[in-house]
Amino acid sequence: ILAGVTITKLILSWILIRRIGIMGAVGATIVCQAMEIVLLAWWIRRRFTFRFNALKLVVAPLLLMLLIAGAEPFTTPQLSGWVHLGYVFFTLVLLLLVYRNEWSQIDWRKLLSNPKT
């Protein structure tokens, strides 16, 4: 896959750079990177099974992004430290909620104990 994408990029770059200059290189790169992503995704899905957790991969980051995007325009320099501390607190709470099953599987005593040498 990677060799095919590289050869395609070289050919496409050669054609497009001659026609539209530096923007041809940009266009060839964008097209070939998209092609690489699609081909690798297709190849990987044939060999592995993935479970998609929308809460962890989409909803939680989206909530954090919306909080930051909504709060930053109204944040004054005097309050910026407190607002950013609030982001940290919100992120920690969000991580604890979203990964609550994973947290419960950690053996904290074993993790925090001094290893015997």
C-alpha cells in the first residue's frame, strides 16, 4: 500500500507541479494522504476487529471542546488561571466518568507498592 501511494504521489506531483506549480505539490500530497488513509483503513479492517466507543472517542472530546470554545471568549486575563484550572477539573471528572470501568480494573495496591528487589 505504501509503495503504491508513494509511486502515485511521485507521478501526480510530477504532473501537477508542471501544470500549476507549488499548489500541484500540495494537491498531490492531499490526494495521496487521503488515498493512504482509505487504503490502510480498508486493509486493517480486514485483519482486525475494532469496537468503536462513541462516548470515549467523540462525545467526551466534543464536550470538552465546546466548553473551552464557549468559555474562552468570555475569559478575562485576571480569571484565566481559574478558568484553565476549571478545564483541568472538568477533564479529570470526564475521564473518571468515561473510563470508570477501566479504573475499577486497576489494582492500585500492586501499582503503588514498592517492588521487591
